[in-house]
Amino acid sequence: MRRSRGFTILEVMVATAMVACAAAAIGGVIHGFQSEDKLAQAYAEDLDGLRLALRAIERDLMSATKVEGTTIDGIVYELGPKGCLLRDGKVVAESVGSFSIRQRLDFATVRLSPAPRAQGRSTSPRELVLQVHLRRLEDVR
């Protein structure tokens, strides 16, 4: 009886194919995690930009004596091209999906939400809301 010394070519090919399939699966999982991480980082940067814009609006509202639509004491806030939030024509935040200022009695409510990304999550973007008690003109005098 003859003793075998090594593997046949067929066994080597099957083992190579199995290792290649495992490596491809692991590579796909790693790529998916990296893509999700980049998306999460971009979303966090968008939210940070919106928070900074909200602080600027809050400062304007805290000293405001007159709010009309999205104009605060003559300072005009508006959505510009490509989802930019503009303050008197200068970019305050990018990737803005929606923006509104509503006044009811002595309170102003500001709503900001990030623009959905093309490859974004299936869930709707989070909205940032700020409510500020406005000083009345009579209180200022």
C-alpha cells in the first residue's frame, strides 16, 4: 500500500476557493462599517454646524425687539442655494434641510433640520428646536 504525500490539486483549489470566499465576506463587512462610520461623522458635523447657527440665532433673538418672519431686528435669515443658511447674505450653516422661525405671543420658536444625504439613513433627520422668550419693546424702555 502506497502512502500519500501531500494534497491533490483538487484539494488545494477547493481550500483556496474557501479562503477567498471568507476573505471577500470579511472585506464586505469591513467596507460596510467604514461607509457607515463616514456617514455618521458627516451627519455629526452637520448637526454641529446647525448647533452653531442656532446659537447665533439665539443671541440675535435674546436682544431682539422685533421679529418678523425670519427677520430679527433687521437681520435676515434665509435658506440659500444648496441648503445653506444665510444670515444677511453670509453662510452660517451648510446642509440645512429646513428652517423656520415662528412667533407666538412673547415666544419665538426656531426649527432647524439637516438636509438628508443622498446615501443617507432611511430614518428622517433629527430636528433642532429652540424656544426663546422675547423681550417686549415696552420692557426695553
